[in-house]
Amino acid sequence: MHNDRSLTEARLKRVLDERIRPAVYPESVPLDVGVWQAPGEPVPVPEGIAAPREPVAPGAAWGPAWGTSWFTVSGAVPEEWAGRTVEAVLDLGFDPNMTGFQCEGLVYRGDGSPVKGLNPRNHWVRVAAPAAGGERVEFHVEAASNPVILDYRPFVPTELGDRETADDRPRYRLGRMDLAVFDEEVWELVQDLEVLEGLMKSLPEEAPRRWEVLRAVERALDVLDLQDVGGTAARARERLTGILTAPAHASAHRISAVGHAHIDSAWLWPLRETVRKVARTTSNMTALLEDEPDFVYAMSQAQQFAWVKEHRPEVWARVKKAVAEGRFVPVGGMWVESDTNMPGSEALARQFVHGKRFFLDEFGIETEEVWLPDSFGYSAALPQLVRLSGSKWFLTQKISWSRTNTFPHHTFWWEGLDGTRVFTHFPPIDTYNAQLSGEELAHAVRNFREKGRATRSLAPTGWGDGGGGTTREMVARARRLADLEGSARVVFERPSAFFEKAHAEYAQDAPVWAGELYLELHRATLTSQARTKQGNRRAEHLLHEAELWSATAAVRTGFRYPYERLDRLWKTVLLHQFHDILPGTSIAWVHREAARTYAEVAAELEELIGAAVTALAGDGAAGGTVVFNAAPHGRGGAAALSARLADALAPEPPTAAPREGGGYVLANGLLRVEIDGRGLLVSVRETESGRETLGAPANLLQLHQDFPNMWDAWDVDEFYRNTVTDLVEADAVELTDDGAVRVVRSFGSSRVVQRIGLPDGVRRVDIDTEVDWHESEKFLKAAFPLDIRSDRIAAETQFGHLHRPTHTNTTWDAAKFEACAHRFVHLEENGWGVALVDDSTYGYDVTRDVRPADGGTTTTVRLSLLRAPRFPDPRTDQGVHRFRYALVPGADIGDAVREGYRINLPERRVPGDRGVGSLVHSANEAVVISAVKLADDGSGDVVLRLYESLGGRADAVLSLGFEAVSAHRCDLLERPSEAVRVVEGTIGLALRPFEIVTLRVARDQTGVRPKLRR
């Protein structure tokens, strides 16, 4: 037989496009349309519905960037349509290729109740089935004219990312606004043919099944009258019945489709627009659930549920009903789908606390799966936190974006920092916006790496962001693909159902991946938008202090613990850890608002801290000073997490003297530091041992060209290292009044002022750097070449540290050319090490060279300070920034931990006349107390979180500074699990490496009747 495959496939495409799809709506009449442009920000629904309208017709321009237009469409169903299915087809000017990234709408009835969202792939509204002739129709559409930021030519700088800089010209033209007859038989024929077309294209050309499908399609097209598609659609479908009912092979892969809409809580739109995106999508999905009994929809991010509850109570009622029915499924257990590289220890824990508690309080649901499809890499601390939160499964997809190495598993055990394992799945369909197309399903089957041992995978199905979620077409595809020869079997079901089945069939011999899940892409997210990152770091440590001192004051003085304010402030900080805000990849509007929000958060936390420490310090008029130390290690005579009366005598400052050849020499009895005439560190030597720290001049600022191939704010490509400018010219190198060295440099359009000093009695070189940054597409690094040889570097992460290679032996090693660290990085030879600690940076890189002169190894660690990408914010980080970091020679890992906390938690000096003992003290400094607070339920119990910080086993005795009645180990949500003994005010614990322990200690509150709260 002659090969006519391509002829029939081309025939199918044209007939579908030009005859069958248009026949879904065979008859239509125009609707009357009126519009009102809301001035400024969005208005409440009743105001938008009641506002006066001006007539407008299809083709009219509407919608300035970030504007809101209220349309009213009205008309009557023609008498001759009686008994037929009628829909309104409302096209706001959609581009189907920009689903989720353009204009959107939410349809309301006259009483303000929501109907469904309007999106490029979903712009129909059911009017009646069957319709009554003459029936009046009226809908109101709240239409958002969000500009397209990521356009056909992507990553082009644009001023549209902020309302303050966007122009006011209309962005869209109104399209079709009709009442139309919906021919369900034709629509079903479209679904039949689309599924079969996708199946054909996914099968090998030589497969008999492909040809069987081709011939069935050919027979269906032969009987279809192209001038009467509606009248012959049923006959065409009959020709397809046999081919669509042939059952799948017994070994066919099983795909659990989960209705889904990945909605970024902010990205190419501001937070306020996400509130509306969520309302549109949840309206869509609750409507689809009513129409499709087999459909299941899952939604993550407690914050997004909370937004619906607060801002759209009419939509919230529908959501609660659907959740109660078990088909609208809360997943994820986190407040937002956060970044997991940069949030601090407590913040990452609180993502689970606030997320899971919201779902428990609102729905009585204990979420068991952590749902993070789109974050930019996954911390090795996560498995332990997942389990401590009461969850047991983990899902992501983003690692499939890695550019260098292909991750070897799809279903596996992920082993975290402390040895905790969590059952994990990467959907092999390689998207979190699946459409259930034949191409996608075939890719999932081919790609699945557990074939022969496991049989199933998951597919998050639906248009994300503003795309409106799952469509009726996707549900129809799943129905046809439930048991179809040549395809994977597809069924909509809850994520927990998938995980239970996958876990049951593969738990015993599933492979294990240990350590972080490093994304080999988007590495520049560790540096972009430095103000946002600094705001986050500062807020995290202020929250630590606010809880610590408020709890201490509550126990010591009866101070009123600010439960509600702390809860609100935590949620604000957690929201801004979303994976496009904290990583610095959102539009200018988002980061402008974030800077203001962080300033407000800091001011309120300073107020809370001030009230608590004032209550603790006593008489401020007595002339004394109380020094508060919120760090988990003692310093300057003050115990950890406590306060002491200040010493009367100030310590003697370090010495400073001119250096031969230019520059200065600083010394403090522990270190001798030479700074040359260029303002560079050229020697940092231990006084006692004589050990030199540096392998080359350090504190060297280096500037790179930074223009990645794509994803400007996200990516730094390795070729950035090919060109570098060392900033060695100094405008001034001078001694300050307090014995530090001030260095001023100018380069390009920017200026740097540094203060280099030695503290009294501490083996540390402090560097305070202020940058007035006005570069474009440049990357600024601070380099420290160290005379040390080590195959690995220790980088702090949440509740511990992890090791990364300093070499590039394998492609896996080489791909980590930019990585994340929190408060410290540490390098160590046998018996001697160096730490770099910082107060606000996250990105770093490390390289090694062998010195020809002496054969020694110089290992260079560079802190990433600033970038200047132009997309999506064309003025990223322009202006003044301040960074504080320090070099700690002779440091072991314990020193690195301690100095990292110290630089982030400076002492507070408060007028007062009494010292304050800590509520809890750890006798073993390896055991770090990371949180001291009162229990969230208002019981007055003291909650302590601590962890083993050095990577070894640790026995610890905790001394309690209050009368304890009982103590329990508990989970992150402060639910007791195991009683622990309290003996004479102490608690003994044995911790494994990097183990996190949360203790709930009931205290003697005789005479106190706390008000219980959730």
C-alpha cells in the first residue's frame, strides 16, 4: 500500500481548523456591550457593577497597563434557539499563545455572585441548557488589562513592570462578544479527533496502532459533510467508536492527572493582581467541579486561600463547599511556594507551621504532600522539616530544567542533611502546566526512569498563573485516555491517592538521593535585588529577637505577649519569600512594594523589641546600661539569649600604624593585618601561630560583564568569568578616628566606601562596604584568596551546613559554579580553617589555583554582592547598598557558626538597672537554640527550637530559667509527641548530627489564667 500518512494527517489538521472547530458555535448574535474604566486601583465588586457604562463595540481599544475595565454584556436568546444549549463567547482581545500573561476577566451576575473566569483558552460562559426563547442575558466582567511583560521577543527591558513608569495607552482590542449556540456533538467530535491526532503523532510510524488510528480518522472525515458539520458529526463519531474503545495494554504507564493552576504569588504582576488571579481561577475550578463529577483540583499556598477568604467571600463559600466534598484539595502545607535556598532556619520552619495550621483551622485537613513544582532548587534541610511538620511526601518538577546534568530519578527517597528521608516524585511529564496532549503523555512514558520497578507518575494539569486552571477540554481528554490502546492510562485523582499507590509499589527498593537538590540554572537568583534579600535577612533576625525578648519579658514580668502582631508579621515575611520575590525575579512594582513592606516590618518589630527589653531592663533613669545578647552563644560577658549590666570600662581599641610602602597595619593581639596603599588586604596573620591566611591580595572587588543568554534576573552563565576587572585603584586609603581603615573607590558610574577594622579581643577582620551602584549588566564580587587546601567547602544552610566540592572533577561538581550560603562559608585543612561570615549575602563561588612560586594552593572564595540585570526590572538595585562581612582566620566550624550569628544579631544597649538571665541555656555550644517563644495557642507554655550545628552527635543539658511543670518533644506545629524529663530545672537531650528538636515546656503559672487561642 502506498504511504499516504502525511496526506491524511494534513487533511485532519485543515478540517479541524477550518470546518469542525468553527462549527462548535454554528449560530451567534452579538451582545450589547458597555464599559466603565475604573480610575486607579481596582474597586469593590458592587461599585464596579453599579458604575455607569459607555457603549462599546468589538474592535474597540481598551485597558491601559494595570487598569481595570468593567464590561456589561446583555442581550436576549433568539426564540428559534429554544431548547438548545447557549453560551456567551466573550473575547477580551486574547492571544491564545499568552495564556496566563495578559488580560483576564472574572464574570459576575447582577447580584455580584461570581460565575467563572475568562482566559485565552477558556472564554465561554454557559447561559442555559436548554435555553428558553427570549430569555434575557446579562453579565458583568471585571477585566484586568495586565500588560504582557514576557513577550514574543523575551527578556527585552520594559517600563511596563511598574504602574509608576508604564504608559497609559490601551493594550487590548475587544474581540467577539456574542451569544452563541453550543453544539455539544461537534465539540465532542473535536475532542475525539484531537486525542486521536495526538496519539497518532506519539506512536512510531511503523506501529500498527498508528495506522489503525489513521484509517479510522480517514473514515470519519469521509462521512463528515463539510457544509453540514453539525448534521453529520454524530455519524463521524460512530466511525471512531471502535478505535476509541480499544483498551490499553496491561503494562501501560499510569498517569494520575491532578487539576492544577500554578499561580505565582507575584511575578510579572504585583501582589494585588495575584489576589484577583486566584479569585478568577478558583471561580473557574469550582464551576468545573460542578460540571465534571470525575474532576479533582488541587491548590497549594495557604496565603492564596487566605486571600480568597479575605477579599472574595462569595468565592470563598464555593471553595469551602468544594473542599468539604473532597474534590478541591489543599496541598503543599506551606504558607507560599517559597524559595528554599535563602529563607533562614526558622522562616523555613514557619512556612510549614503557618501553612499547615491554616488548612487545619479552616478545613480540618492535615496536608501530607509538600508541593513545590517551581522553586529554584531545594535545600537539604527540607526532608527533616517535611517530616517534622507532619507531612511525608514531596513533589517538584523544576529540577528537569537543569541544563548540565539529567537528574537520574523520578520517584525516589530524598535523604536530607540529618539522614531523614522523604518519599519524592518528579513528574516525568516535565511540566506543571500539563494539557494531557499526546505529545506530553508520550514524553512522560519515554522519560520515566523507574520503568520496570514502578508504573505510575503524576501530571499537574491546567493553565497556570492567569490561565484559569484546568479546562473542560482537558477533562474530556482524560476521559478518552482512561483506557486507550497506545496511550498511558490517565485518571484524575487526588495527589494523596497517587502517592499512596506509588509509595506502596516502590517504597522498598526505590533509589536514594542524598543532599540538596541543586538546580543547574537560575543561579543568579541568589544575588538579584539585594534590597529584597537584605530586607528578608533583617526581618528574620528581628522576628527572632521579638519572640525571644517578648517571651522572656512575659515570663519575667507578666509582659503581654504580642501573639496577633507576631503572627501577622511572620506571614508578611513568609509571603515575601515566595520564589519570585525573594529570588529577585519579579517586576519593579513588586520589589518597590517589598522595600516599603520590609521597612514597615522592621519598624514594627523594633517597636515590639523595644517594649520588651524596656520591660526587662528596669529603671532607665538609674543611669545604667543593659546589654542584650540575642545570639545563641555568649559574648562579652553576656550569656546566650540574655542581658547583662554593661561594664563601666570600655575595652582598649586595636592598634593601627602606617605600613612601609603605603597603607596601614592593624593589630589586636590575635591578628596582624596589613592593608596596602591600594586598600587591599595583603596579609592576615595569626599572632600566636604566625599562620598566614591569604594566598593573594584579598577583599578584592571584581567586576564582570553579566549578560546571560536568557532569563536576565534569574541566570548567570559560566562565561561571565571570562572577563573580569579588578578594582584596585583607590581614591583614598586613610585611617579613621576609631583605628579602622577607610577605603574609597570609584568605577564606572559607581562608588564604594569600605571600612576595614579589627574588633577588640576577637580573631576577626570586619569589613563594612557601602556601594552606590549605578552599573548596568554587571556583576560585583568580593574575592578572598585563601592559603588553604581543601577539597570541599562548608556552606551554612537551614539548621546546619552542607559540603560542596571546591574542584570540578565531574559535570555535577562543575555545575555548582554559583551556590548558596547563609551566614557563613568555611574552609578547613587538618586542624586549621577560615570562615567568611556575612549579614546579607547568599551567593558565592569558589575556585582553586596552585601557586607556581611555592606549590601551595590558593582557594578563592568570592561573595556575590550586586548584579544589574535589566529584565524584568530595568533598574534593578540602582542606588546605595550596605554589606557587612568578616574574615575569621583559624576558625573551626563552631567558630563559623558563632560568628555568623554574631554579625547578624548585634547586641542591644538599653538604659536600665538590671541584668536578665536567659530562659534557656545550652551547656553544649554545638547545640544551638534557634527560637525561644511562647506557644501559639496562648497557653503560656514556652516553646524552644534547637539543633545540632556541627554535624556530629551531641549530648546537651538545657538549663531552664523558669519553673517548669512538664516538657514534651513536639512537631513544628507545637503538638506534643513524647514527654521528656525535667530534673531540677534541666532537660537532657541526645541529638544526632543536624537534628532539629522542638520542645514545649509547661511552666508554673500559679495565679495566672492565660487566654487560650489557636
